[in-house]
Amino acid sequence: EVQLVESGGGLVQPGGSLRLSCAASGFNFDNYWMNWVRQAPGKGLEWVANIKQDGSEKYYVDSVKGRFTISRDNAENSLYLQMNSLRAEDTAVYYCVSKFIWGQGTLVTVSS
Amino acid sequence: QSVLTQPPSVSAAPGQKVTMSCSGSSSNIGNDYVCWYQQLPGTAPKLLIYENNKRPSGIPDRFSGSKSGTSATLGITGLQTGDEADYYCGTWDSSLSAYVFGTGTKVTVL
């Protein structure tokens, strides 16, 4: 079965850090750019970052530049998002996304 | 604030047709392929249309996409109650070096 499964979400205090993981299965993971997309409660979709197949190119939305780092391990079919200096406005469901598939999402809540 | 503009809502009776627009600029829609996503209530989004007008396996041909210049359109024919969802367009913006989503359109089946 083709799927993406996120993990690592939770409650974190402002200024804290969290690392999200995404496990891919059922398709050739290293053939695709991979993305993180988030959705704040009751809001629309916001693209966060993406990474090229070999990890040589990475792009970020302005609001997370310098705070978030996207990475991947093709040997482990895994995608990661290291989130530092978290803010209340980072509270959202974070989705792992390939060209055709979305994961079920993991909730990140930034609150004291 | 999104760079892609969609109407907040559209509605029609069961069996009818709806269309929704996605308006952008030369740096995004005018420069790259457009995708459309469907988000049913309480669920993760799903890819509906890619490369302007292609449907992934399993997506019925009731759903269609088109692009002209700096705008794109999603059409749904034979509207069903199960089509009630939020629909988002998306594309790469070369000026921002970022993927951008539309503001989203809520489809209501009357």
C-alpha cells in the first residue's frame, strides 16, 4: 500500500524544538521531491518546505527560514522536519506530501 | 495572504455542475503546472488534478481541470453529496521560490 505516515507531533512551549518524521512505503521514495505542508486550525493550506530527490536543493516558506530544516534519508525512506524556535503561529497539523500522496498529518501545538 | 485567489464558496444541486476558479499571476500559474486538492471534512487533503488537467488513478472523470494564462479552473459534473469539501489549487511560484496554495473554495451540495 502506498502511504506516508507522520509522527513526532505534540505540545511544545514557545521557543522549544520538535522533530517531525515521515515514513514512506509502497513507492519509490527517492524518485520524488518531498514536501511538508501545514494547516492551522480552521485555516487553509500552507506549504512549509520541500527537498529534492537527492537532498541537494531545499526551499522554505519565508516564515520558517532559519528556524526549520527539512532533510531526508532515502535508505530509510524517511523525511524529516526539524523545527526550532517554535512560535504560537506554528501551531498546525503538519502533512508529509509527495507528488501524489498526502499523509494523515501530525498535530503540533505551541503553547505555554 | 495567499497569492492565488479562489471564490470562498460555490454551490449547486445534486447532479448539477459546478466550476471554481483559481487566479494567479505570471510567476505562478502562468509559469507552471497547476494542481487541485480535495479536503473532505476532518480528513487530510487528496490530490485531485495534477499538471493542469490530469487525474490520478482512482479519481473519477467527473472532475476536470483546465488552465488559461494566469488562471485555472476546476469543474465537477454530476455533483454528489460526497463532493462537499474544501478545494484548493496550488502551483510553484518562481518569484517566491515557494509552492503556493489558493485560498480554498467550499463546495456545498444544495
